[in-house]
Amino acid sequence: MITENEMWEMLSMRHTPDVCRRLREARVAVAGLGGLGSQVAIMLARCGVGMLHLIDCDVVETSNLNRQAYRTCHLGKRKVDALAEELLTIQPYCRVLLTHVRMDEGNAVDILRDDMLIIEAFDDAAAKAMLVNTVLTQTKDKVVIAASGMVGHGDSNAIRTERVNRRLYVCGDRASDLADGLALMAPRVMICAGHQANLAVRLILGEE
Amino acid sequence: MIRINGEEAQVLGMTITEYLEMKGYRADVVAVELNGEIISRDSFDAVRFVDGDSAEVVRFVGGG
């Protein structure tokens, strides 16, 4: 077992002390723990983000195994619990706050009251738009990193990060739609998750 | 001149709802940024495009 001091020392050596400190002091909310959210959370934990607020209302199903960060031993468990378990085997000193609830226009602002940086990682288009609209019109300074378009096995390089304004960024190809009958597959979902996680790191470090 | 998603658009006087209908976009899957601010969906029927506006309509597609 690696001790807490050893873990932060390793991250400090890898990332430099200043970067390590700023990531450790950061808190990121991840709304939706499917193919995007589960992978984003693991990447941020590996980077040494100090606190993750994980929000989801589902349990792990067999249909999640093709792209989400769960294993067969997690089937039937709440995603918040399964992901916390997985994260803490990788980075035991990441603090996790778990919220098992379905977000809607009525509860989103309250759930996210202490979060400034929010990863939108839902799979339903209307849920994505709900979260972005609710957070950006009902709060003054929270930032949302949303995702739109990562279905199928099309061109990797079509997935990109775009800044809409100082509070909204969108990662994805902006076009490939679950409604068109294409399947979600691990590589392209993880490319998009990588865009979201890297942007979160850049924002934490003041580089956007 | 009015620009939407980086291109000049002939929408002077049109409401956001009318624009979305013209483009065939569902209002429940978009976020509309107008001159730097996200516009509340409750205002889509009331806000009209005026000369000089710059907007971005983000249309969300499913998958995650």
C-alpha cells in the first residue's frame, strides 16, 4: 500500500510541486457517470485532483461494459459507489463526494452549490441541454465542460474542444447522434472524455 | 449584420423560437448564447435578433 505522503510526493515529482498543489486544491463535479463521466473521473483522480463530486442515478448494467469504467463485479451496484470503489483503488487519497440522484431543473443548482467546475457527462441530449441551461442561467460564475457528439467509430480528429463563452465549453464532433442508430464505442467515447478531462486540468491551472 | 454560428444570418426581427423552428432544431436540446450570455429558454419567444447581434446555437446530440 502506498502512503498518502508517498502518493502526493510521487505526483509532485511527476507534475512539479506547483501543478500538483493546484490540482490537489481543486474540486470538480462530474454529472453523469457513464462512458464519459466514469473515464473523466478516473483521469482526474490519476492527475491528483483533490476532490471529485460524482453525481449519477443509475446502477451498473451489462450494456455499460463496452465503454464505461466498470467491471463485471460492479453489475447491479450504484454507479456512484462502483466508481468511488474503482477510483480509490487507483488514488486512495482523492476525496469523493457521492450524490445518487437524477438531476433536473429543480435540483441541479442546489446539488452543484459548492462546485465551480462541472463536467456535463449525460448521454441524453435533452439532459445535456437542461444542465447547461440551468447552471449557466441560474448561477453567475460556474463553468461547464459539456460533451456533444462522440458516437460510432468515425474520424478521431473530428472530436474537438470549443469555447462558446467564458463559462461554456463543448467537446465532441457536434454531429454524431445516438438517435441516428450508431453505437457508442469505447475509443471515441474515451477520446471525448480525454478532451473534457484535459480541459478541466487546463482550467484548473489557469491556461484557458 | 447578424452572425449566428460564425455565419451571416438573415434573421433581423426574428425571435429565437422562430429561428429554431426555421432551422428544424428542437428547443429542448439547444443552448443559445447571444452576445456572450446564455439566454434562458423561458425567453426564447421574447428575444428578437437585432443588428449587430452575434449568437451561437449549441445543439446537443445524444451519447455519453
